[in-house]
Amino acid sequence: MCVPQAPADGILKLSVLSRADSHPAKVDLGVGAYRDNDGNPWVLPVVHEAERRLHSDPNFNHEYLGVGGLPALTSGAQKLIFGKDSPAQGRVYSMQTISGTGANMVAAVFLKQFKEPSDACVYISKPTWGNHRSIFETAGHKVLEYRYCNYETLKLDIDGMLDDMRAAPMGQIFVLHACAHNPTGIDPTEEQWREIAKVMKERGHFPFFDCAYQGFATGDVDSDAYAIRLFVAEGFELLVAQSFAKNMGLYGERTGCLHAVCQSPSVLPQVSSQLNRLSRATISTASAYGAKIAGTVLEDPELYGEWLMSMHDMSKRILAMRWLLKNKLVKLGTPGNWDHVTEQIGMFSFTGLTKKQVEALRTEYHMYMTDDGRISVAGLNTHNVDYVAESIDAVIRTVNV
Ligand SMILES: Cc1ncc(COP(=O)(O)O)c(C=O)c1O
């Protein structure tokens, strides 16, 4: 066998560097995980309560789940994404997956095997979550990019995006971030989503929604599902990858779902059988523990209500950090316009810092962020935000481009 070296994964490499740095001023803004105001991981109170209930249940066990996953999870997850009275009801198959990444992978393989035309390419936003290209290429797709971020203004390049959708051959696959776009934090407005849906319909494109941050964009799960629900109402067939890593804090428990919205209930048996086959071939059955936690929360109205409040709290803290960072940069007179810090949404901010500036922040100030200048705003807190702003200010003044 002749095996070439695989390219390093930027985020994983960053985590290794950050972990090895024991400097007291270290700030890790790399990992896309929520942190509390003391920089610690947060186990949501509803997760603690669901765990307590699971462990006090005399019937609790570690048996295999069925091939489609835990019904309490898949049905609750379906309602969460599509809403209670969705026009898709009765023609959606929801299957449990290994978190959002697993849902992306099953979707990628499914589309490769069944999407027509068979030479349809996958279009990902420029930029996008680093794993999208890898997942779709691994599944055998040709992956192309559509314009998304205007790198001058750090706003959505809606004209470029729509032009690229119009210019693509009919019937291509478009990967869309349902909300809280990673890495830019730039989401289309509702009006822009309507334009996107219109153009995609005209061109017969297939929407694949990746929804890893429902509840993190606006703090409201329904608002964050706007785009998906719009496309469903417009009659699209589509797939949705859904993760409970961020919004329920179940990162390592690998809890997620893939939803397939079909044109008609009559094709559900075929679609579900093929998705089950793919899942069986790769993971056999999904992981039980996180599913039981999430299923308990989704099924119990009281826990569900508390969970919504926790999501609201997390998104409120992130928003407060955006304002503190921006205000401090403005106060310091840091060259540049910093409005994008508060205009962007969700867990991330695309700062506009260059690769060299990012490197200088890492080596001189022990601040970790991805090479494209993305920070996880959840890593900021009232103890480190001044240091972060002062470091950015110093680097911008000294390290040119
Ligand atoms: C856009 C996007 N999709 C999917 C994922 C997958 O997350 P997980 O597999 O942890 O659910 C992430 C995580 O960072 C993401 O940002």
C-alpha cells in the first residue's frame, strides 16, 4: 500500500497547540464549544436533570438502539426543526446519526448514490465549515464553491451567491447553513432566504441544510429554523443534518439526526430503508446515552421549556461578549471598522484578521483562533475580553497583512 500523508485538520491542530500552552494569559478562541464566564464547559441544568432521571430509572440499560435510533429523540428532533404543524408532516424520515458530522456523511453518501443527475456537483459556501469539503469528497462528490462572504465588507455577498446559483447547471446540490454560519457568523436575512429559495427553485437545485447551531443564532429555536421551514413550505425535497452538540452541550455524546423531507409519503419506505442501510453499514446502531438525554429533554414539556431558556442565556452571553469586544476595540481606536463583530450572529465572529496577525496573536499573546481569523465568541468572558482587544489592537498596529 502506498498511503500519502493526509492534510492536517486546522481545528484539531489548533486544539493541540492550545492544550500544550500553559501560559496564564492563554485565551482559546478556536474550539466551537460554549464556555461560561469563567471559561469552563457548561453542563446544562436540564442535562443534569435528564441524567438523574435516567440513572434512577430501574429499567435503565446499555442495550443497542434500533437502527433508526431512539424514537423519543427522532420525533422530538423532527418537531424542533420543522415546527409542530409542519406541512412536511407524514413525508419526513428522521434517523438518528453520530451527531451533525455523521448526519452530513450519511447525507453525502445517500446523495451520491441516489441524486439525479448522477453527475450533480456539491456546492459549498466560500468559506464554510472545514469538514464539508472533506465529507463530500470522501463520499465521492465533486465539490465546488459558491460565493458567500464579501471579504472586504465582511457581509453576505448575496449577489455573488445568487449569481453562482444561477450559473450552476440545473439540479446541483447546495450545502446551506441553516443559521449561525460557520465560520463567518453571517446569515442571510429572511428576505434574502426567500430570494435564495426562488433561485434554487428556478434552477432545480437540491438544498442540503446543515443545522449545527439551532438556538445559538437568535436564541430562539423557531427563528433559527426559518430557512428550513421556508424551503419546506416552498415544496422542496431536502435533507437536514441536525446536531445537539452545541445547543444541548452534548458535544462528546455525538447526538444528532438526519431528516429527509420527501415529495410524497409514498416514497418514505424506500428512502428510509436506504438511509437505514447506510447507517447500518457504517455505525450499525447509533449511540444511546446522548440520545436518551436529549430524548428526555425533548419529550418533557418542563425540561423542554428550561432548555429553551438555557439556549437563550447562552446566546445572550455570547451577544454581550460581542458588544464588550467591539466597544473596547472602538475605545482603543483600533484601526478598522468593528461593526461586523456585533452584526455577525451565533457562536463565531469572522474578525478580518490576516493569517500573519493570527500567527502573531498565537505566538506573542497566547491567543488561539483559526488561521482565517475566526474566533469563537463563546471563549470570551469578562475576565479576558480586555486582554483580547488589547492584543488585537497591538497586532493590527504592528503586523501588516
Ligand atoms: C456547520 C457545522 N456542521 C456540522 C458540525 C458538526 O458538529 P457535530 O458533529 O459535533 O455535531 C459543526 C461543528 O462544528 C459545524 O460547525
